[in-house]
Amino acid sequence: MTSVATAERVASRGSVWKWWVCGLLLLATMLNYMDRVTFNQTATRIIAEFKLSKEQYGLIESVFAQAFAFGALLAGWLADRYNVRWIYAAAVLLWSLAGFLTGFVQSYLELLLFRSLLGLFEAGNWPCALRTTQRILPPHERTLGNGILQSGASLGALITPIVVLFFLSRTGSWRPPFWVVGAVGTVWVVLWLVSVRREDLTLPDWDKQAQVQPGGPGLGELVRDRRFWVLAVMVVTLNATWHFFRAWLPLFLSESHHYNDQEMNWFISAYYLSADVGTLSAGAVALWLVRRGLPVHRSRGLVLLGCALLTTLSVPAAYLPRGPLLLAVLLLIGFGSLGCFPNYYSFSQELTVRHQGKVTGTLGFISWEAQVVLQYLTGVSVERNQSYTLGIVVAGFLPLIAWLVLALFWRTNETEAKA
């Protein structure tokens, strides 16, 4: 729950304002992903210029994940300690600078350095964004709000191939997209600071309000709560699926099915458009189910299950030949993969208000530490087997594991279920 004072402030700004803020969160996540996937969309040219092996490519993804993991811990602590109006602005500005400078690298080591810095600062997006939706939206609207912010991931990934193709066709170089995408981050910072006042996101004074609105359990108690570990399994499995396809799908299409740069980039745009529809649909359907009398928790679980079943289409995707059917199946996988996330975020917001940033950051750390290993092992597997089949099959079943763990081990009281 938000504090009475914060709820009154949000109400005074009006309904349009809170959804405008959610739109800004979408744009921040969009830029986050544009800075991130510009590298993936130009991977074939970067690999050729620096003469990288697939293992080295996997190591770049692994280093990014390692930096993101530690950045998530730092950002989570800062989001709970300081007003996120300033923390968010600083994070976007710094990751945009790291992305911008990537366009100037001259060696593999410099590439590793700037991808590390990008991961470190990009980690600030989710603790700040989830702290924001928790403060300005009531529980039954959070899945939709989280869906809006998460849709920025697919929107950014959708736009990036178009930007890359534009500059490749005119300059023949992979570097300009990094400069342009990095520079746009400053525009978002201005919009954010103009739209959100410090008092809009001020944390309650927990000591003074303790008698009427306790801050909830301490962080140590939260970590001992088994729901925290359910969320840990969920965040690892869901991110493993999403980031496998983010990092490796362009190479899978170009190397295994011989799509050229233009074909591959246009399809990747369609893939992320489908993912964008998936995450928005997940939030909208969850809200629709609640408004028709289904408990909040159950509605989220049903939507998560539907999305998880779609990602298991990775099995036929791994064996289908090049053609429309393969591409259609991949679009459904993208729809389901990103559609899982709004529900996960909303589950995480059930645990705490006081420590939301730290919970988000700690779970992010766990997830990205797992990605450090998984991305590197994926690179090793592809290099040795000269095939993406095993990774695609395994990645598709991981969201179903997330749902099973939620169904078996999550416990919620009646108040939380209906909130």
C-alpha cells in the first residue's frame, strides 16, 4: 500500500498524469533496450571486425550480465535510500553515455569495458521503475502499469533494427547507431525531471507512521520468506528465456537459416512487436479478469501460465526449416516470453513497500549472476556443437518451470489475493 499522504498527492495530479508517468517508464525501458540490443543487431559486423569467436561473444554477454548484477544491488539500495526522481535521471544519463562511447571502441578489451559500464548503469531502470509504479498505482492497476513499462523493452528492440538498417545502408558502419541511441537518453532525462516532482515519489516517514502504517517486515525477514525464493526462481527462468532469444536469435536466423542482414533485422522488429503486444496484453487481461471478479493473485497466475505455454513452442522452432511457419512460431514465443514479466513484477510488489528497491535489486542480482553463467555456456555450446537447437529447446520450457514453482510454493492470504 502507498501511504495516505502519497495517495493524496497522486490523486491531486489526476489519472492522466499517472499514466503519463507510466509512459515515461516505457520510454526509459525502450532506451534501455535500444542501448543494449544495438550490439546484438550489429553483432555479425562486430564479430567480423574484431575477429571474435562465439565464445568471446558469449563472454561479452556474460560480462554485461555480471556488471548488471552488481548494478542491480547498488540501484536497489539507492532507490530505497534516496528519491528516485534523481536516481532514475542519473542512471539513464550514465547508461546513455556508456552506449554512446561504445561506438568509438577500437579493441575487444574496450568493447568489454563499455559493455560492462552499460550493464552497471542500466540496472537502475527496474528498481526505479517498480518503485515508481508501486507509489503511484493501486495494486489492481500495477500489472497493467508494469506491462506498460516492460513493453518498452520490446518497443526499443523493435525500433533498433530499423535504426541499424538505416545507418548501415547510408554509412556502411555499425558505429553510428550507438552514437544516436546514446544521445537520445538526454531527452528522456529532461522529460522526466519536468514531469515528476520530488514530492510525487517521496517515501513515507516510516518511524512516524509506524503505529498506523507499519513498514512491514525487515529485509532479513523478507529474504527468509519462501515467496522471495519463489521470485528468485521466477526471475532467473523468465530472464533466461528472454535473454537467450534477445542475444542469440539474430545469429540463429543468419547462421542456421541464412537470412541476410535486411531480412533478419526486419523479422527481429516483428519479433519485438509481437513481444510488445504480449506484455501489454498480459497486463490488460489480468486487469480484465480482476474486474470480472477473479482474485488478483489468481488472475496473474492464469496469465502467466498462458504465456509460459506459448514459449514451449520453442521445441518445433528448433527443428522447423526456414520459412513462414518458423517465423510465425518465433513470433508466438516472443509474445509469451515478454508477457510473463508484468505478472512477475506485480508478485514482487506484494512483498514490501519499504524495501521494494532492495528486493528488486537483489532479485536482479540473482538473475544476472545466473545470466553470467548461462550466456557464457550458451556461447561454448554453440561453438562446440555448431548448433542452437539445445539452447532453443531448453529456453522455451523455463517459464513453465517458473509457473510451477509459483503454483506449488507461493502462499498468499485472502487480503493480498483480492487487493
